[in-house]
Amino acid sequence: MASFDRKMKAEYDKLLKFLKVKKRYHKLNPIGEGGLAIVSSSFDKFLNRIVAVKELKKDKRDNIHLLNAFLTEVKLISFLDHPGVVPIYDTFFTKEYEICYSMKLIEGIRLLSLFDYRAKGKDEHGVSLNQFLDIFRKICETIAYVHDKGVIHLDIKPENIMVGKYGEVMIMDWGNARLYDPKPYYEYFDQHLDNIKLTDFEKEERNVILGTPHYMSPEQTNHPRDLLTPQSDIFSAGIILYCMLTGKHPFSIKYETREIMKQIRDHNPKPAHEVNSDIPLRLSMICRNMLEKDLSIRYHSFKDVLEDLDDFYNSGQAFSSRTCQAGEIIVREGESGDYSFKIISGKVEVSKMGEGKKKVLAELGKGEIVGELAVFTKQPRTATVKAIEPTIIRIMDKESVDKELEKLSPWVGNMIADLSKRFIELNKKIVEMG
């Protein structure tokens, strides 16, 4: 046993010596550079893996506010545990007073590059509208989580969104983020810590305006940071959605910083469906509501945005359902009607009176549509429809149909409307001939 203990001690001594190595991370290649820090890929000698290391720039180290901003970024990212937020591994100082943190290395492509490839017509990186919308939904889900944690990002832009090889979408660069609501942060630690005082976040310079001008919200261009809310991130994400839908920025990006900020405050961009006729009206309306300058009208949360996106994706949800008992008359011949219906389950009998006698015209079941022209004509019913067993129907009135048409490309909706008019005219001629 003593021999075993000596061997183990030797192993631990070797491990301890390794852990005291001057440089655990061996720098490999530069990844990116911002105003505050530099990011490089590095080899973690202890765990044998490639990571990303972010390092505060040398010329920023003697600025206490920038140092605190860097430390705040590390704390906030470490607090956020979500697939859309890059995880932090380690924070460390070097002997040269370099402050760094290591994090997961994301292999993929920036959303900005996908926009550029589309603009240049490079098919090898072709991304469909549905793929862009899938990316956008993941962005919304991540920021919805972040806002629930009391954090706002304040620099949502295509450069800061990474799309991975396997569909993962991660929001990067949290250097401009702030804890707008500290309650969730301290409540989280209160659950796990007892009598341990947390290091408070350093107070910000109140009058500093930070962010990327082309993706700022109107209020972000002229309000102190401590007055900004999650609605600022919603506006920035709305600019990204507009770019996805139209291939164009909603505001002129040729202007200088002051001019672009003024345009964001004063200019209302053309609706997305007017720029790209293939964009459904409902989707264009979601984008427009995200870009509202009036905070009372703009979406208040990403949960609201996601709810409207779900409504857009889930076709048919505008139609209400109704359960009919066996023998129940659903529509009666001669009565006026302004809706049609689809049979979800069960069976109905369609009949018509002729020469004082009832004539059964058909029995219809699951999937059949009854009275389709009533949505547009509101003419008297030409037949009676009765449930002959318990039946569930989905009702389609004009208002609901119009909502569904908003989910289609405008030209498709117009085509359906034109076809409906032709059916109505044809029906009139048949009635006149009969």
C-alpha cells in the first residue's frame, strides 16, 4: 500500500507541476478583433482541446471603465446558461497583466457572411427564406431567455451571430450587455449560496452611448444606457429580420454615424412585402411591429414576437372548431350563410328539397369541405347539411380566411382571390341557366 501511495504522490506531483506551467493556453490563430478585445483560437495544454480566448487589448488595460466592462461581460456570460450563448471555460491573468477568458470555439459562419453571399449571388452558400426564418427564431428564443435573466445585449447585429455547422445559432460579443434588472441574478445565487457576498457589478458611465449605429434602436441613439429596456434588442433584431426578408437594410447604410442615427429616429422604412413581393403580409407585419419607433406599439417582449411567429407558422389556427351531435342541423337550405367548414372527424348528410320531397345529395366525411363559396358570396344556402354521427368541424369565415391569406405571398393571395371571384361568377351563371 505504501508503494502505491508513493506512485500516486509522484503522479500528483507531476500533475501539479504541469498545472503550474506558465502558459496553459498556446495561441494559434486570430479569429476576430473588436474595439475592446482580440479573440484567438488557442490550444488548451491541460485538456487537449482547441478553445477561443478573448483578451483585453493592451492599450485598454489602463482604463478602469474598459477593464470593468470586460469583467462585466465575463460575469454576464457565465450567468447565462443557454445553447444560444457561448459557454465560458476559464478566466485568467498572465504575468504580463493580460486579462483573458477562454470559451467554446464555435465553428461555423457569421450571419453577416450569409447576407454577403446572398448579395453576391454565391449559390454554394445559398440560404432559403425558411432557413433564415429558422435562424431568426433561434435568435429570438435566445434573447427571450436572456431578457428573462435581466440582461439586455444592446449590440444585436449580423456580425455577432454565428451559425454553426449543425444548425446551432449562437449570439456572440456581450461586451455591450448590461444587467438592466438585477433581481433574477441575485435570486439565482440566493438559492445556492449562504452568507456569501457577491462581487457587485461596477457602475457604468451613465452618459456613454455604445453600440453599432446601423443596428441601434431609436432610443439607444440618444438615451443613457440605464434607461434602455429589452425593446431596444427587439428593434435591432427587427433590422436583422428586414435584411433576411428583403436582402436590404431598412435604413441607408451609406450615411455617416450621425445621419444613420437620425434616420433610425425619424425614417419609417418601406414595408418588407412592398420591397419583396414574395414576403407574406403577416410576416411583414411582424417585422414592422419590431421596427416601431413608438415603444407603446413596438413588441414589449420576444415572447410576443415568438407567439406571432408561431401563429404565422401554424396555418389554420385562425379557424375555430365546433362539435356537432348526431342529428344536428349544421346549415339549413334557404338560410343565408357567410362561412364554410371542413370536416375534421365524423360524417354529414347533404340534402335538398325538391317537389316537396327530401333528396339526399351526398354523405361527406373527414377532410371534405362544405359550402366553400359562402365565405365570399353570403348567398342563401342551396342545401341542408346534417350531422349523421358526432362530428367536429372547423369553421372558415371571411375574417379567418383573410388572416390565413396574410401568411401567403401577396401574389398567391391575389391569385386565390381572383379564382374565388371567377368561381362566384361561374356559380351565378349556373344558377341563371338552371
